Amino acid sequence: MVVGEITQKTDLLVIGAGPGGYAAAFRAADLGLDVILVDNRESPGGVCLFEGCIPSKVFLYLSELIHDARRAGKMCVHFNEPRLDVKEIRQWKKSVINKLSHGLTGLTEKRNIQWLQAQAVFEDSSTVRLIDSDVAHIKFRHAIIATGSAPQVLPTAVTGGKRIMNSTGALDFQTVPGTLLVIGGGYIALELGQVYAALGSKVSMAVRSKILREVDSELVAPLARKMSELCEDIYLQTVVDSVKENENGVDVVLKGEDGKTVHKTFDRLLVAVGRVPVTQELGLEKTEVEVDEKGFIAVNDKQQTADAHILAVGDVVKGPMLAHRAMRQGKVAAEVLAGMASAYDVRAIPAVVYTDPQIAWCGLTENEAKKDNIAYEVTRFPWGASGRAATMGISEGLTKLFLEPETGRILGAGIVGRDAEALIAECVLAVEMGALAEDLALTVHPHPTLTETEGEAAEIFLGTSTHFIGNRK
């Protein structure tokens, strides 16, 4: 058999090596399955490692340092304005990615998982054809689709030119533009908007409705105030009517809800209007897999599709596009294939917006409770009553709990403020274990810390809060 005609067989083929894919492959290998992992990149990691979660957090941490240096001036500690070396910053980002990439490659090899760099296309429910690979076909007992998502295209502002970019291009910049228009009001738009503002761009935003429109407005309020300080302009209830790229910039016409238009020119334009599942070119029409009109694959709680041989995890499955959700689903899929009694049964998937201030939430939200007529009570502990927040100059934060009125069971939580990414973990555990307000309140939190805000929010429900007299609502 000549090279290019090789067919291999495997217990499990995992298509896509992002967090969902490599988590599935690793867990399956640990459980004794023969696994082949296929992705069109050189090594595992997916969008999250190479173009999303990790590089964005590199830049967000740098912007956080810049914000902190400026905030320190209010505490009588003064720094000179930062000097940015874009070339070295890019190298630092690359070194972080390479370190994590090498780690994943090593874990793949240690588990004896066969790695193939290629694009996989289904020929039927038990075979894929590989493009750009010495192995032409793979026959599998089962496959897991974990191909992730891609930036959504805005027809009026197609990316690909020198001045119009999506989130991938925004994280691979060569220079910092003098002026930048960010189109979108979701977490990606806000995070990248803050990064570029910290690096020195004059940032404007055009938002179709409002900032983080599906997130608790009370949590969004402090971030909205911060964005108004950082941005030159924020155009709410606004759409992009036309875009024209030229040698001198990008000419943009914005149309407001009232029909009025704004004509402006920016050095660069960033389109961040959401993401879509990558399922269109997989050949799924040759299988029994069911896909909805938006490209999402239908699965049950075991991550099984309508095709008995194929499962799906991560961004290709309807729901929040979060790496940690994908990883959990990947492990569930692997365990199901190994014959374990496993299912994706999660009460509280945490979501985090890594801006300054950060926003994090989990479990039941106020919007969901109102929509589904779920009885709840809410308690709020303002960080203005937190000693630790006062020492850090971040008293604009807020911790909210949503509780079952009769029992005090914690149904959900929301936090806005510094280190919300870490603080939300305690609330996730509380929701998952069915903890009561009493459990959280009687847990001794170290003083002075921001974690006390969670304990005191629970104490408000019990009427025992030391540092704030709050009303249950």
C-alpha cells in the first residue's frame, strides 16, 4: 500500500484538539481505549490556546498591570507612563503558548495517543477521510466531534484586509493603532477593547443593543462606568451601516436606533460580534448526526448524537462557549464510551468576563428566575463595606446571592470586582453541593479578604451580617 492510501482503525477518533477534544482523548486513553486525535494544527490546544483564552489573558494581565499602576496614583504611589515594546510582548505571548503547547504534546505522547495533523471529513458513520495527511482514511468504532467555534462574520465589515480584523487578528497585532473601533458588546469585544485602550489606542465601541445584554445589569454597571472612562465613544443601540477600507484608515457609517448616522474614520476596526460552531465542512450530511439551522449539533446528556457512533462536545453543542464546559463534556463523552455511568449534569457552569472590573456568575441568574417564574430571594453585599476592598481601592464591587426563599438553598451567584474569577469558585461549589445560606455563612472566611463578601452575603439572608445591614428581597 503506497503512502496516501493508508487506512487505520481505532476505538476512538477525536476530531478537534481544543480543551474539549484533548480532555476527551486523555480521559479515554486513561480508561484503556485506543485513541487517535486529529486536528489541523501542529499540536493540541485548539483556538483556546493559540488564538483565544490564553493569548487574550496574556494581554489582559498586562493591561491589568497598567491599570493598577495608574490606580496606585490615588494611593500616592506614582509610576511613569509604561513603555511598551510590542515585539517583546509578542515574544512573551509566544513563549507562554509554546510552554503550554509542549506540555499538551507531552501528555498526548505519554498516553500513547496517536496525533495526526489533518482535516477530517466524514465519509459515513464509521469512516473519515483525512486531508493533507499520509493516512488517507480512519475507520473508527466511535468518534467525538470537538471542532470548536470561529468568529462570526459581519457582512458589512468583512475581515481579512490590513485594517479590519477579528479576535484572532486582534491578538496577533504588529502595531498598536492610534484609533480603533470595536464592533460588538460581548465579553470578547470588552476584553479586547480594554487591552487596546491600555496599550494606548483611542478606543470606540459600536454596540447593537447594550453592553453584555444578557448579563445581570447590576453586575454590568461598574464595568459600563469603567468602559465609559476608557473609551472615546460608546455607541449603544447602534449598527454598522457601511465600512470602507482605504490606505488611510477605515471609513465607517454608524446608524443609531433613532435613524441618525455618524461618519468616522478609524485606523483599525475590530469585529467581535460572537462566534459560530465549526460544523459546516465536516461531511455530517453523510452521517445520522442532527444539526440545527445555526450549525449546532444536537446531543443528549451523555453527549451522544442521533448517530450511534458519534458524540459531540464543546462549542459545537448549543450552550455557553466556554473551555471548562467543553472539558467536562469531553470527559463525560469518554466515560460513556468506556461503559461508565456518566452524564453531563451540571448545576453551575461559571462564566467570567476578564475585564477590569471582572464579572463572574454561576447557577441561577435573576433574568432566568424571572423568565421561568422561579421563586427566589436575592442578597447583595456591596464592596464598599469590605475592608479588603477599601485597602485595594476597589470599593465599586458587589457580591450577589440568589437563594430559595423557604430553605435558603443557594441557587446562583454573581460577583463584579477584582479577582471575581477566583471568588466565584466557592459559589460554584455551594450551588453544586446544594449548600444553604447557613453553610456559607458559618464557613469562617479569613479577614480581611474579598472572600468575606460571599460569607456576608449569606449572612444577610440570615440577618447576621456584621458589616452591612441589608434587606432581603
